[in-house]
Amino acid sequence: MEKKTVQKGRNYYKKGRVLWVLKYGEKLFSKVLGTYPYYVEVDLAKNSSKCTCPQGKDCKHVAATIVAFEEGFYVESHEPLSEFFPEAVLKRHLFHDNPELGLEVLLKELQYQINNDESGSEVARLLREALKFFSLAPSKEMGFQILEIFREFERLFPDYNLTEELEKEVRETLKGCSL
């Protein structure tokens, strides 16, 4: 990989654009927030990579994933399903073992999506997922972040029936948080 590409990847990692990394055997799977969310697969044994970005491999998203792994920013899995559904395996791990981190990851992706999701559909899905994680690990700080993201959603999509439904769900979930 070119030195310039590696430096761009390092910058992506430092800026928090690597949402998550899952290691299964000699493979890394990740989601990196670029112009769009990109999914990366790195085979450490074969020194090969794949990415869903236009370049397709050996890109800054791959470099960012490798930097994250080298910095210890990854979750290790021994589940064979990791190779087929890495994001689902990761979320199950976070749900059971570290819901606070799961909520942190979701809020980072929500912040990204609120600025990029033109339909609001992905934001709504992630917001509902964040509310579920919040109920497992409530905190005032995370509650404020959820509320701020919802307020931005409300500003962007004031005429959606969905906005009313989400408002009810947000109020119900956050009511005991004294915001």
C-alpha cells in the first residue's frame, strides 16, 4: 500500500472514522465512515483486502482498519458467523458484554447519518437501536446525545409521521433520565 494511502488511513483512524473492527481468525472486518459508510475485509494471512468504496481494495479505509487493529481497537470473535455477518456478531457481543460501548458506537454512526441520510430512514433505524442499548446502560450524557440527534431529526423531517412516533419512543425511553 502506498505511503500516502497509509497516512490517509491513519488520519481516518485518528478522526474516529473507524466505527468498529471485528477480528475473526486471520481476518479483520470493519465499518469505516467516509463519503459513505464503507465495509472492509482484510485477510492478514494473505495480505489482501476488499472494500466497498470505489477503489475496492488497498484504500485509505483498509489502511484505517489496519491502524485501528494495530492500536488495539477491535473485538475478537471465535464465531464462524463472523465471516458472514460481522456487524451482527459485533453488535451481539456489545449488547451482551459492553452495552455502553455499543451505545457509543451507535451514537457515532447516528451523528454521521444525521448529516448524510437524505430520507431519514437509516437515522430512524439507528435511533431505535440506540434507545434499546440506552435502556441497558442509561447515562445522562448518552441521553443528551440521543435527544440532540432526535431534535436534529425533528428539524430535518418535521412533517413525517415517523417523527411523531420517534418522539414518543424517545420520551418514553429517556423519561427516567432527568434530562
